[in-house]
Amino acid sequence: MQFTVTFFLLVSIAVSAFSFLFAAWLYQWVKNRPSSNKRIAEVGTLIKNGANTFLTKEYTVLAEFAGVAAVLILILLPAPIWKGNPLDNLVMALAYLFGTVFSAIAGVIGIRIATIANVKTAEAAQNGIKPSFMSGFRGGAVMGMAVVGSTLLGVALVMLITNNTTALLGFSFGASSLALFAKAGGGIFTKTADISADLVGKVELGIPEDDPRNPAVIADNVGDNVGDVAGMGADLFDSNVASMAAALVIAASLDKAAGGAVNASMVFCYAAIGLLASIIGVATARMGKHGNPTKALNSSTYVTTALFGILTAAATWAFNFEWRIWGASAVGLLVGVVIGIASDYFTDDTKKPVHNVAKASETGPAFTILSGISYGFLSTLPAMIGIAISALAAYKLCDPIGPGYAMFGISMAAVGMLSIVGMIISNDAYGPIVDNARGLAEMGDLGDDVLEITDSLDSAGNTVKAVTKGFAIGAAGLTVIALLGAFISQVNDSAAALGLEGITGFDIMNPIVFFGLLIGASVPAVFSAMLMLGVDRNAQRMVSEIHRQFREILGLKEGKEGVVPEYDKCIEIATFGALKELIPAGLVTIIITLLVGFIGGVQAIGGYLGGNIISGLLLALFMSNAGGLWDNSKKYIESGNNGGKGSDAHKAAVVGDTVGDPFKDTAGPSINTQITVVSLVSSLMSTLFLTLSIFH
């Protein structure tokens, strides 16, 4: 069968609409779960109001940034407005704003459902683990369906309206720039509160994790939503858009040479099938009465993976697509699963690394840190090998098809890896929902049996969160390799139009390339340091505020009836600090990219992107896995192992978790967005770098 690309665009829009309808049904299902506990309703409202207040303030700041960026894009891209066609510049600026709006909507939808699902999940735990799990999972799935539906709809609309892949890069840059700041801001907020609550509550006073006497406890629960739901939703939205944009830029170049649209059709066909497979996977997710939540979450992922493989094979046969490209996407997906399994091994509390770190904690926090860092570094090897193998396999599989197809194969491996992102986001958003539910159960005094159920759900959330982060980082690795290919395509198109010589690759023995390589390798480390110093400064302010309240509010420490801490003060500190710290780190990475481009030109940018990709992936994997490992080691001890709660091992593990928090929830997951942002900036600015650099 032969169909035009318009047919696949319309199918993509139809599947997106179906995903929104399914998300609406899931939303109503969760909302209709019974909830009657007044104390839980009160705390749930505090969390909801805090999350909405932060998101409103954050998006106000980001709207100002997006407005300035849109004006600069209007003036300069794709070519200075006084040199090129002003309409092209207007389309680019509008596509950028369109991307930021879609990314913001993803965060709003996530917050709205998460702050309902946490209350429903806590109360459902009174009836057993199964109803509680289903409330948490389906709450997360609303986010999954809405985010991926928005991705596919946004990309399809941009292509349908403009038929311009450069505009698509603008849309992707809008999504990426907002995701970068949303993830950084949410990460700083959540870890400020988490670290402060743990250090004063658990280590100093020996009170439970979600004790309502702790002034930071509501800010901590708000942070779970703004960091792990809104921030991670924007992050995975960005990764998915970037992978499709990179694939479509290369596909358009190949289709132009061949005089058709088969490659662009294939991208949309596979993306639509991925969303459909995720919808089926979520709809069929179940757990037995005494089931294992980790197993249930992973089973859904494997079902979705198998469905994608089968349905894309059927589509490849039916539409006469190239089987080698199907092979590349299948390799990407399988490697994504392998990366997930590796992350699971190093972070699951039933596996040796977690047990060994818990054992090391008996000797003190120095050994907790040392063992956790060591396992974190070890965990990077399987994932880095996986990304390398998938890139190499995709390249070799597709190279025989013809010139340019090798890089298209890598981009389709990234599309394959992110094809089940609907399920990945559903699992990821499940984590903070059940984490909040655990806190609500404690504050609502629902009893030890309910706490045991919510602890089990929370532990599964932590493990699956590490898996989804590994998946997201792996996909970002393949996506940015594909974006490097898109950068070369953009440079060569500009060079041909200007009568200049194009590029085929980058020689690291060229001093200009090596100059870019060294600077690019240092940027993820600087970016991470700026974010973690932001958490450090903000947490110190909050710890001082918690000490003040315990000192000045009489009866708070003793838990006298009617004595309530000033929760809003801690929420204000977390909000103000996050907004103050989020812009500089993101701006620094963009400014360094522009400086390298205008000094060394496209050759320096090639090296810069290579260095940025490699060191960024390594640091992101290390920090994500080490943080998850420390967190689950703490929970493993709290469940009665190696001395249990209150022991020296427990206090050491809390210190490890405190170090790991900004690793896994602030810097680590923000790095993959940073890599994507600098890659997109490089592609969008390629013409200017080609013509205006000091060293050509």
C-alpha cells in the first residue's frame, strides 16, 4: 500500500485525539475514587495550592524569558530578518512559542491529576494494595497519555501547517528551553524541601519522615509534584519532540533527494503506533490482590514494548517501508529495555548493590557515600555500552540503503527507544503520586498497615523512577547523536545555498574541533554544579527557618494539640530560591554554545556537541543511579534491616540520601535536557556560525 505523508499526519492527529479521550476517562476514574478523611483532604489541599502557586510563579518568569527569546528568534532566525524572508522568521518565532506552550500544558495537566491521585491513593490503601496501586498508576497514566498525545499533535500540526523542518526545530527548541528551566526549577524546589525535612526531622530530632510537626513536610510533598511530575513531564515531552524533530530533519533531506516522502511517513507511522501501544499497555495494566507493584509496572512496559515491535513490523510490511530502518528502531527499543534493567539492578532494594550500601552504612556516612559513588560509576557502563551498540548497529544496518541513511537509522533508533514513552511517563508520574500518598497516610494517621502498603508502593516507585530516568537518558543519548546529524544537514543546506563547502564529519585532530570538544565536555559539570549549589544555598535557608519555628512556636516540638507549624514559610523559601537559581544555569549553557560557535564556527560546534554528549550522558547516568541507590538503601534500612529506623546505619543512610537527592532529582535528569538544548541552539544558529565565526 502507498499513502501520502498527509495521510500519516492525519492518522497521528487522530491517535493523539484518542489518547486525550483516554486520558480524560482515566482522570474521571481516579477522581471518582472514594475519599472521606478530613485531615487528608486538608493536607491534600495545602499540597495542591502550594504546587499551583509555584507553577504559576515559575511559568510567569519563564513566559518573560520565552518572550525575549521569541523576539531574538524573530530578528535572527533562520536568517537575519533584514537579509532573508521576514515570514520565515515569523513562522520560526511562532513555532518556538507553540513549543513552550505545549510543554507548559504538559506540566499543568500533570500537577492537576497528581494532586488528586495522591489523596485517592492514600485512602484506597485502607482497602488493600491493589486498589491503591491502580489509583496511583492510573493517575500517572493521565500524565503519560496527555504528554505523548501533545507531542504527536504538536509535531504533526507544525508539519501540516508549515511543511518546514526548520520550523519544527524551533518548536523543539521551545519545548526544550521550557523543559530545561522547569526541570531545573522544580528540581531545586523539591530537593530544597526534601533535604531540609530529612536533616532536621530524621537526623536531628528522630521524628518520622512525614511528621506533621515538621514545617518543611508540606513543601516536600509540593516538591514531589513540581519536580517529579511537572518537571519530568516537560523533560520527556522535550526528549520525544527532539527525537521526532531530528528524525524528520534527516528524513526531509533524504526525501527531497529521492523525490518522495516515505521516510517522513515512516517517522509519523511509528510514533503513532508507539502511542497506540502505550494506550493498550496502560489499559491492560493490572495487579493481583497480593501482587508486587514493581513487577506490575515492569510487566506493563514489556507488554507495550512487544506490541510496538509487532505493530511496526506489520506496518512496515503493509506500507512497504524499509525493513532495515524497522531493525534500527527495534534495536533502539531493545537497548532502552536493557538500560532500564541495568538501572533496576543498581537501584532495586532486592538487589546486592542496595544491600551492600546499607551494610556499609553501619560503619558511618563516609562509607555510605564512598560505596554509593562507586556503584553509581559502575552503573554507567552497561548504559553507555548500550547506547554505543544501538548507535553502531543502527548505523551499520541502514548504511547500505544509501548516503545519509546511516544517520537516519540512528535517529529512528531514538524514535524506537522513545516509542513507548507514554508508558514510561505513566510509570514515572506514579512515583511522586505514591510518595505523596505515603505522606498523607502518615499525616492522616491511617495506621501501620496502610503505611506498610504505601511504603511498598513508594519503594516500587523509586525503582521504576530510576528505570525511567535511565530510559530517558539513553533516549537523549541517541536523540542528540541524531541531532548532530541534523546539525550537519542544516549546515550543508546553508553552505549549498551560500556556495560554500559543506561538511561530512569532524576530525578531533583539528585544533578547532578539539577546542570545542574540551569546552563541551566541561559544560554538563558546570551546569550540574550550579544547580546543586542552588539546592545547597536554598536548603540552608530552609533549615534555619525550621530551627526558628521549633524554637519559637511553643509546643510544636512536643506535638501539642492545635499547634501547627507555618508551612507556607517553607513553601515560600523553596519557591523564591528555585526561581532565583533556575535561570542562570540554563543561560550559561546557551551563552557558552553561542561563544564557541562565533569563535570556532561549525567545526568547533561539532567538537563541542561531541564533548557535551559524552560527558553529559556519563554524569546524568551516574547521578541518577547513585541517587536512586542511596534513596532505596535508606528505605531498605527503614524496613527493619541493618539496624532499622533510628540506628547509626539509618542516620548514615539519610546522609547518603541527602547527597543523592540533588543528584537524582535536580542535576541528573536536567542534563539530558541541557544536551538537547545546546544541540538545537547549534542547529538553529548553524547559518550564522557558518558565516560570522572568527575561525572558519
